[in-house]
Amino acid sequence: MTADSAPPTTPGSEAAAPTAPAQADQAWLTPGVRGIGAASFLADVGHEIPTALLPSLLTSTLGAPAAALGLIEGVSDGLAGAAKFVGGALADDPKRRRAVAVGGYSATAVLASLTGAATAVWQVGILRSGAWAARGLRVPARNALLADIVPATAYGRAYGFERMMDNLGAIGGPLLALGLVALVGVRTAILLSVIPGLLAALAIVYAIRKAPRAEDRERRSLRIRVRPVLRGDLGAILVVITAFEVGNVAATLMILRASEQLEPAHGTHDAGQLALGLYIAYNVAATIASLPAGRASDRWGRQGPTLVMALGVAVFALAYASLSLDATTVLALAPGFLLAGIGIACAETAESAAVAAFAPADLRGSAFGLLATVQSLGNLAASGIAGLIWSTAGPEAAFQYLVAWMLIAAVGFVVLLRRAGTRTGRVDADSR
């Protein structure tokens, strides 16, 4: 099967493609989809608690320098990126992907919460790295599992729903962390994060029970597959996604930009609090926009994911252009954060929908692993290079650099859409 083939209809391994008009509106928000959405929400709540409290644990409780936090986070993010690539190969096998999903959610919950009991910096580093590696392993498995349980006409809505729930967890986690710290302190709050984390694992088990049974077939050998994934339309889409991700900077740089802009008028402490408020607004915008982005992707047919991704990068270009300007008030900074939230909702939802739609059915796990790796490495490059430009030429130049990458990606998506339109027109002409 190639990437241009019709979606498979094998029972128990892939979602059946609709074959009649009545199936076009087939219900997509099934118990399985709701289970995966609940897992994303609960998992994000669970790991956002230790993430939000990690700086305090390291610096205030364990007396570590700020450099230790940067090193631990850098190593953890690197392991997570590598794990996503390996997790893709594991997720190619329908049975294995289910075990990896459950194990990944469980291990992330336990290891992340145990940082609350750490008595040395090296212990925090090992536990954090292990938790993030487990988190990376589960991502391709979860995304491939979601494609198993929805019809091909609803990929956009399904992934939009999952992104909406994930973003909602990113809002709830830090807020819950603040409340827990006030009640029980930093260490106990981190330990309690195991509860939503393990509930997320139970939600994945529930989703698996509601999914079609995996085929009884010989287990595949574990192989890293890249070249077969890049054949056909998906290869071209991933090239343009790479251009986008190289300009998709970490939200922490946006928060830093807001903090520096607001500090002269509000002072360091208040500026930091206001910047975090803008980050919450970013997550709220992403939460609200994810499902509509998925609906648009489904409504516009086979090229829907590409159109939504093009819209996302255009919105991101506006966001970064806004943040490149001098602004000293929250109202002036807010459009950039809100636009970036809408942009990330469009991009992440459509990227997953495109992989589900265009990847060979038997390599869907590898395709999601490759996508996750591109996202991780692209974000690392974007943040690293933008940070270097920031230090040498100023924040205005850094955000202008990011705008340039968004424009390059937008051109790439336009080229893909024109090529697809030309191919469709040629087919229509031949049919006449």
C-alpha cells in the first residue's frame, strides 16, 4: 500500500472508511475517542504539576543552581525526542502499540511524581529523564490508536478533540499545582500528581477496551522505518511541516518577551505574573480553537489538513510579527499570544490528521513517530537559534527570523495545494 492509497478497512487494525453517504456523518465522538481525550487531559494535569514546581524543588528545596534546571530539562527533552522516534516503530504493531500506550502513561505518572521524594539533584535528573522518555514513547502509540477507532472522515475532529483536552490539561495543571502547594507544600504536591497520571493510564485502558480488537497475527519485528513513510504525499507534507517546526519556538521565549516588555512599567515580579497570565490566555485560545480546526480539516476533504496547516502558519506569522514590535501593555501583547494559541491549535491538529490520512496503514506508528521527532527537533532548533539571535541582535530580530520561517512554510503549503489541485483537475479531465 502507498501513501496515496485509499484508507484501509481491515477490521481490528484500522478504522473503516465510510462507503455510503449515510456513513459520512458517522458519529466520531465514541467512548474510545472520549477515553483518549480524557487520558490526554489527565496526563497533562499530572505532569504539569511537577513541571510547574520543578524550579522551586531544585533551587529552593535542594539548593541547586539555575544551570541544573536547564541541564535536566535539556537532557529530558532530548530523551523524549529520541523516545518518540523509537516509539513510532513500536507502535506499528497494533497489539504492541496498546501495551506501549498503557505502559507509557503509567511510567510517566509514577516517575514524574517520585521527583517529589528526591533528596539529591541527580535523583531528580534521573526521574525526570525517565518520565519524559516514557512520555515520548507513548505519543506515537496514542495517536495511532486514535486513528484505529475513528472513521477516516473524522480524523480532524478526533485529533482536534484530543488537542483540546490536552490544552485544557495544560491550563488546569499549573492552577492545581498552585492550590496544592498552598495546602500541602511542594514535595507532597508533586507526589500527589501520580493520581491524575494513573487515572490517565486507566482512561487509555478504557479506550483500548472500546477499540476494535487487534488482529491475531504474528508480531512484527521491531524495525525503524523512514524511507517507506516518506513516499507519496506524506513525504512532501513532512518536508513543509519541518519548515514550520524550525520556526515554531517554545512558548517560554514568548513569555520572556512579554516579561521584558512589561518590566519597566510593572516591576519584575508583576511583569512575570502578567506574562504567565498571557501564557494562560495562549492555552485557552489553543483549547477553544482545536476542535473547530479539526472540523474545518474534515469539511474540506482530502486537502483539508493541508489547508488548516496553511492557515495555522499564516496566523503564527501574524503572532510573531506582533511580538517583534515594541509593546509595553498587556493589551498590546495579548494579540500575539492569542494568535499563537490559534496557530498551534490549527497546526498540531492538522499535522496529526494528515499523518493519519496519508500514512501507509501498516506504518502509521512509524509515521507518527517521525512526525513527533520532527516536532521535537524543529522546536529545539527554533528555540536555540532564536535565542542566539535574541542575545546578539535583540528580540525584534529573533521574532522576525521566526516570521521568515512561517512565510517559507506558508509558501510550501500553497505549493502542495496547487499541486494537489492540478492533479485533481487532471483526473477529472481524464474521467470525461
